[in-house]
Amino acid sequence: MRTEDARLEAPGKRPMACFTAGSRCRRRRGRWRSLVPLYLTVLTSCFGGVSALLAGEGAPIKVGDVFPNFAEFALEGELPKQVKGKLVIVDFWASWCGPCRGTFPLMEDLHRRLGKRGLVIVAVNEDKSRVAMTEFLKQHPVSFTIIRDAKKQLAARVNVALMPASYILDGEGKVVSIQSGERTIENRTAFTRLVENLLEKHIAEQP
């Protein structure tokens, strides 16, 4: 018994720290436990908040599918008067999405250069708070259409896997390309060229 007591009380030994300062150990473990929700929140945000935003309804929209009709969802904001027959980019975004700060200037540039030629951009906000959306737009003002998917119905139907997510639609509303995450920014030149080429093709096919 004395041998065991001596081992526990020997200076510098881990067992001594845990037995003689148990409350301190418990406080340390408590602090780590308190950080777990924060880490989970950060991870969720980095990966697009998929589980929080979406109900996982249906299979994800893929290239070749017809994009859902905006009119079927409770969206806040004014939609463009003419979408049918246009080349459309539907961009899902949120204020907490870091890469979205990079895609907004890109979309604004495309809108200003190609809007008169028939390109339509609709940015769909997925923030829980309207205030968060408004503050983001104050810092990143744009001239293309912004609508808010407050009830997450559209995002759930499309089954967005990552944000930002850009769905390019042809004149019939079919998805011809999907770009998501930071790849849009990393491949900015390629994305711009893709949109320009699709628009040229779309114009050439008009009667």
C-alpha cells in the first residue's frame, strides 16, 4: 500500500496530477468539451452547412435535368421578368460562406458584360437571418437579381451539396453545367470562358 502511495505522490508523475488535482483535470476536460460545438459549427459552415440547410429531399439535380420552377417555391424577392429562353446562372450562396465573397465579384463582372446579350444571373441566398444577408450585400453590392430561400425549399429540392453552387441553365431550363465550392474561383478564367461559350451557342441557336 505504501509503495502505491509513493508512486502516486512522486513528483512529475501524471497519476499524481490527476489524483491530487482532480478538479483541475475535470475543468480542463470541461473546457475541451465546451469547444466541441464550436468546432462542429465551423466544420458545418466550411462544408456548406448541408445537413442544416437541406432536408435531403430527393436526388441531387444533375446535368441534363430540368431545373425546378422558381414559381413553385416561397422565395423572397423579385425574380427577373424573363427567364425562359435565356441562359441563366442560378448561384446558391450565404453570408457565412467564405468562397462566396469571391464568386460575387465574378458574377457581377459576368452580369455587367453579358447581361445585355441575354445572360441572367439569379443568386439564391440561404442565410437563416435576413439581417445577415443584408449586411453581406452592403459589403458586396451587386446589380444582378438576389432572392432569398428563407424556408430552404429550393435548396432542399435541388439538394445542394456545397456552397457556393452555380447551376447554368439553357433556354429550356435544363442544367448544362454545375460548378461548386472554391473551384469556381480557382478556375475563374475557365468558368468565364464556359459561360461565354454557352452564351454564344445559345445566341446562335435562336431563330
